[in-house]
Amino acid sequence: MVGAALGMAGCAAETPQYIGPDVTRIQVFKEQRTLQLLNQDLLLRAYNFELGFAPSGHKEREGDGRTPEGAYRIDRRNPNSSFYLSLGISYPNANDIANARALGVPPGGDIFIHGTPTRALGVKDWTWGCIAVQNEEMDEIYAMVQTGTQIFIYA
């Protein structure tokens, strides 16, 4: 891991500024509960996280408690999230919509990487399909990751 060379600066009252290599890819390993921020093949940071209440398998429908698996992008940033800060994931894509349509169910949406409210601290797999990290970690992730960044979510 790179550590001190990243140049995170800021204070508790505001989101830190990031001075360092661009995050070109996010990798999420659901089973290992590891989220990695990378610049090409260089690991910049790694975090543990919580998932939805039914974490195994690819998200198929609204309300199933699963996190999608596959290639997506960060498509929005929310500094006023109900879950501290959040980064939107571009689920559902065309394949997700087609698969849900074939099942006759809505695909769902609003999948994010976000912080953790006090009520969920220490609770395992409490989201509805999102990826939840600690708020201090979300400060870093939010500062480092830009809209358009690729995210690959693996089983």
C-alpha cells in the first residue's frame, strides 16, 4: 500500500482533499469484503465493508438485498446522503434490466458506496444492496474517486 505519499489533507468539518495518483479503477471483492482503489495496477487504498442482508449472488431484483456483480461506473456523487457521503454505482445496466424483465420483476437501483450511520455500527450486512464503509473511510473514498471511475464487483 502507498500510505503517506497520498497527501490526504483536511479537517473533520469538511471532506479532505486528495493529492495523489488518479483512481482509475475500483475493485470490490464481495466474499472477502475488500474494496480496493487502484491507479492502473498500483493499489492506493483498501477497505473492509458491509453489504446487503442477502449478500451472495448477483442482484436480480428490487429489494433482494444483494449487491450487483459485474462492470459498472461511478455515475454520481452525493454530499448530502442519508448515509454520510455516497458514490452512485451505474446499476442497473442494459443486461440487468433485460434479466429482470425476463423474470418479470423490477431490477431495482440506487446502489451506492456509502458511509455507516451510528445505528448500523457493528451490524453485519445491513444495507439493501449497497457497499457500506466507515464514515472516516468514506471521506477518503469520496475525495479520491471521481464520477466516471470504473468499478468491478466480484463475487
